[in-house]
Amino acid sequence: MKERREAFDEIEIDLREIFYVLRRRILAILLAGIIFAGAAAAWSFFLATPSYQATSKLYILTQSTSITSLADIQVGSSLAMDYMELITSRPVVNQVKRNLGLDFENEVITEKMISIENPNNTRIIKISISSDDPEVSADMANEFAKVAKRKISEIMQTDEPTMVETAIVPPDPVKPNKVMNIVLGFVLGLFISALAVIVLHVLNDSIRSQDDIERYLGLNTLGVVPYAGDKKKKKAKGKKSKEEY
């Protein structure tokens, strides 16, 4: 029981010592956080390529679909999945490229630019396009909705879905998130600098205090003699300057 208590006391002292070390270096840690935040701000404002996102929406049910038949065959979710696959199919993508005169590769459009979403408990299909040009994003989102409507009607032999909302030119980019990047940069700077201070302190095995003698050498100190070398040097310098004067 006594050994466990002594071990606990030793851990408590170590943690307290680390706290004091961090407190002594708080200015350096804060400076590192500010530097990292400044680097993140410079990257977000001047180096990162902004990405704009525009979204159009389709309603997957047609006027000829009755509520009763929909409940019977539970077509909502399955039909939404079919629409999502058809929107990113090769015929739709190629037609959009021809209509808008785009030179993007199909893989770039389907894997990096377009995202299809069906919100839960809805029969809405959201077609979102991300691009570094806001006008291109809006034009592609609207063109995908128009072409997809016709292709879906031809392939599934049904009425065209209804356009719920057309995409507009986005005024602001969605990426990069400048405020979030600056905050993350500041926190990362604090963490890295604090970790460096702790590691350097732990790796420093020099004897710096009476507690270190007892902890590392297992010796009891009977007394402490203060080192007055620095004071003597200062006095000697002061004397010398007076004599020269």
C-alpha cells in the first residue's frame, strides 16, 4: 500500500513538473501557434485553389404516378438509386460534354466534380458540381439535370422527372474553409510546440534540482550550497567598469 502511494506521488510530481515546464515556455508555444496559423492563412488566401459548388434538384416522381401505386411497389428509394446511377452513366456524361463543349475526362467528372445525393425520406435527387469556375459549376449542374431527365425517360420508358430547382452561380467558394484552416493551424502549432517542449524536457537527463538527486541517484541531500559564480562575475564586471571610468 505504501509503495503504491509513493508511486502515485512520483507520477503526480512528474505531471506537475511538466505543467510548470509548459508554463515557462508558454510564450514560445503561443508564438508557434501564431506562426502555424499565419502559414495556414497564407495558404488558404493566396495558394489554395478555390472550389465552387452549384446544385440542381430533380423530383423523381412524375405526374402519372399515383400515391396508391407508389405505396404498393415501394418505388421511392429503389427508383432514386436507379436515377443516381443513370445520371453518372457514360451517355449522360458524354452528352453534357458535347452540349457545353467541355474537355474534361469522364473519370474527372464522375469521380472529382459531380456528386449525387438523395436526402433521407425524400424523393429529391441533388446534382452538385464542384469546379474552380463558379459559372462552369452552375452550367454543368443544370445541363446534367436537363440531359438526365431526357435519358432517364428514354431508358426507363417513363415520363421525365420534374425539375425542382435550377443551379445558380455560387457567390462564394466552399473550399478552402479559411476560418477552419486558420483555427486548425493554430491548434496544430500549439500541439507540436508543446510536444517538442515535453520531449526535450524528458530527454534532458542532467541533474537540475535537489529532487533530481533523490529521484535518479537515490541519495538524500543534507544541504544545498548556492552557486554564487554568476554574482561574482557580475560584481567583477561592475568593478572593472568603475575603475575604467
